Amino acid sequence: MTYIHFIINPISGSGKHNLAASFIKQQFPADTYKIEVDYTKHKKHAAELTKAAISQNPDCIVACGGDGTINEVASCLIGTSITLGIVPVGSGNGLASNLSIPRDFKKAVEIIKNGKTAAIDAGKINEQYFFSNTGIGIDALIIKKYERSGNRTLSSYVKAALSSSMEFKAQETILSFDENKIKVKPFMAFISNSNEMGYNMSLTPTASLSDGLLDMVIIPELSFTEKLILGYYVLRNSIEKFKKAKHYLVRNVKIEMPQKIFTDIQIDGEQHNIKSNIIDVSILSGALKVLV
């Protein structure tokens, strides 16, 4: 009998996705599957529920939510033999989109039942993991404002981006990778494992989840006009046309921000504050097994 444990974030996206335990259990014959369902109640609860589920030795744990919920569940599965399943009910759903997992509940469930797996890379930032992307520039401020808005919609994201572009102050940053040491005041320092960051937008359209590399985009301080041009290219998914955006493929990056004590950062679309001004980013090849 296959044991699948579902963890549902009931407020992912607009909070109106209506994915329920009753629907899930109807999709899996009781003589073939053991199904357990938990609901998250607060931020970080998905990680707590996942750790409890791991102790019951499931074959698969399914994250039902957005990139933040997936991050909490997947982070706990690193180093285990348990497979990650995804039912995307978030707002951006960047990782699920990269994996071609549909938002349609029944189609996502069919992927879980089919049992086909793929190994994907995981990014590590100090002691935390990311699976889609992370950033220390304006995107960290955008996510902070986006979360505070209370509305997980594209229009709320655009409003947060416009507000942040006027408010953001770039800080002196030193990036060390390969044989390079770059001193810059970045408008954006974006590091991605996937080819989409949500809402069908991408800064790294050629990124791969399984190449053992991270795609890094560094954009220096910009004028008001340049910010508008950048926004246009981001919305058009043509960042490669913006000449000030420098793209690198890396395995390890050290980021130092000497004027900071703590560092605001976004990890898989969630705001975090790291209690350090030195950040080490690395890639763990094939670290996570996912149903696709």
C-alpha cells in the first residue's frame, strides 16, 4: 500500500482554492493508498507538519500551496528518500510551472498517482534551502511589500514593484564566485534554480532545475528611465535585451554587504531576514526527488 501524506495551505493564493481532504481521498482507492491530510495554520507550520509526517515513513509528501509552502515541505525532505508531490494552489506557482504541473486539481493528482519522478537540484543559502530562486536586491523589498499588502494577486505584485522601485536604496555589495570578485551596488542580485519566478515571468528563462548550476543576474543601480525599461523587459520575458543585466552560471557565490548587520532577502517568494551580512549560496545537485 502506498502512503501519501498531503499538506494543504488553505490560504495559498487568494485563499479560495477549495482543495479539501474529502476531494483528495475520493481520488485514491482505499485498498491501494493510505492517505493522510493536514492543514497549515500559520507560516512555518508546513515544515512542522512535514517533520511529523516524516516520522510516519510516507512514500510521498505532497505540498498543496504556492512556492513558499513547497519550500517548507521540500526543505525537510532533503537527505531523505521521500518523494515530493506538488498540487499548485498558490499565486505565482513558479516551480510547479517549471515542472509542468498543472493547476487543475485532477490533473495534478494524476501526476501523483502515475508515480513518475525526477531528481532536481536544490539551492542552499547559509542554512536555508531554495528551489526556485532567491534575491537580495529590490526583489526582497518587493516581496516584503507584497506580503504586507495581504493580497496575493498579480496587480498587488505590480503595485509592490512600482512602490519598491521608488523606495529601494542599493547597498555596497561584494560578490565572489569562480575567479571573479565584483564590487557593486546592485539594484538586483537574483539567483535562480528555475526558469520561472511566478506569474509566467522570468529573469532566467534558460535556467534548468537539473544542470547542477545556478543562474545569477546582477543589475547595478538604475536611473528612473532605466527602471521603466527594465520593468518592460521583465513583463515581456525578454530580460536578455536589457544590456545592464549581467548573467552568470555559478555553483557557489559569496555575498558580503559590509554596511549591513542583517540582510533582507526573499527565498522562493517569501520574505526573510538573515542575521548576518555574509551570505553563502551553493547548489546541491539532484538533492530532491519530485513527482512530475
